[in-house]
Amino acid sequence: MLASSWSPEVGQRLRAERERLGLSLRDVETLSHGIADKLKDSDYGIAHTSLADIENGKWPPTAHRLYTLSVIYGYDYDRFAGICGIPASESLKEHRKLHLPRTYLIGPVPERYKAAFSAIELREKLRTERTNLVPKLIETWQEVPLVLQLLGGSDPLYGYVGMNDHTLDPFVRPGAFVRIDSRQRKIPAVGWRSDHDRPIFFIELRDRYVCTWCEMLDGRLTLIPSQQSNRRIQHVRYPGDATIIGRVTAISMDIVEPEENEAQA
């Protein structure tokens, strides 16, 4: 962190956190030495004079000292970094916005997310559900499923495609999760080159939801399934019998059914 990015206001927030716990500068110094000893790294230690300079806005804490303060003041590291003006919790989301030129291996799920539901676990929970908006299915859950966190987006809606819903199979398979942009509700008449980039919409009918291709003509909404699904084209009155929730902008789905023992792991 550059010293120019630090300010007295941020230092005052840190002082307020210390005082909230009734700690003196020397108390924090003593506690920090304990953390440094446990981690066997003196960089985690904070002298009381250094902490005073940090609180007075002279310079920012190092990454090691920021960790130490988050432990002492009782914050998750990313949240504490946010208090200090560092958007650490946004790093994964910002990474997804980068246009990296080469294909690369992401690696395993970060440790911080392993307590959240995996895609397989979430699909098992929803196996008997019909196609629906995800908030209606998980509104009582305490964790945001990992698969939805990784879909990201700017205030998106999420949808789940029921296990018996083959409307756009194999483009959108049963059990898929979709990200929905509710700002995009206009169905384009042209502009796609093939089925693979044809716009997909999430539609609410009177008795169910459907994730499908669409056409609009003279107040009639035509729901178009994939040829492979062997479903029939359906015509409904719009807006009387259908509501366009929004356009699907991202999809998370299995392309091979997981082994039974993997789903139960």
C-alpha cells in the first residue's frame, strides 16, 4: 500500500476500534508479540510507537500488521481491510473482469469458500425442485452457495433449472444455475449466428418458470425449445400470461453427471 493512500481518517477508525475494546497502545503491542511468536515471524509484531504513527495517519500498516490488527480487533481480514480502505473482498470479482489472453488452470476452491455449498451439494438439495428463481428456494439458508458467488455479476438474479426441465438441453442442462440480468427484457429479433449465442431468457408463466429461447410477435410470446429436447414450441399471450424476468447472462452446469458417491461425499 502506498503511503499516499493512507489518511488520518482511516487512522482514526483504527484508533476507535482499539478504544472500543479498551486497549492501550502498549496492550496492542503485547498482544501483537504473542501473534508474532505463534507465527514465528517478527513482521507480525507492532511496536506501540508504530501503531501511534499508523493511527495518526503517518503511514499505513504492512500486510502482516494489518492481519495482526484484524485478529486483535476481532475482524475477518477482508472486512478489516475494507475498513482500512482496501477492497480485499472484491479481488476475486475484479479478477473475473480482467481479459486474460491465455487459458489457465484456476486450481482448487479457495479455503475461505469451502464451508459454502459446492455446485454438487446444491444440486442435490434442489434435485426435486422445478425450474425457479433461486432466492425463492434458498431464502432461509445462511450461506450463499459457492456456485452463485462465482457467477458474480452486478446485483443479478439467479435461476435454477429443474431436473425434469429439458427445454434447452443440451445448451442449458437440467440442474443448471443461471445468472439473470433483469435489465435486459427486450427480445431481439435478429443478431445471433447460431443456437450457441442465441439469447436465452428466464420467463415466468402462470404455473411455472422456464428458461428458453423466445420470439415476440403481435403480443404473442413464442417459447422455443432446443431441437434435441423434443419439446413443442409454445405460444402464450404477453404480458397477460407471461412475465420476462430477464436475459440469462451466465450458466453453471455439469456436462457429465457426477458419480453417485461423489454427490454424496
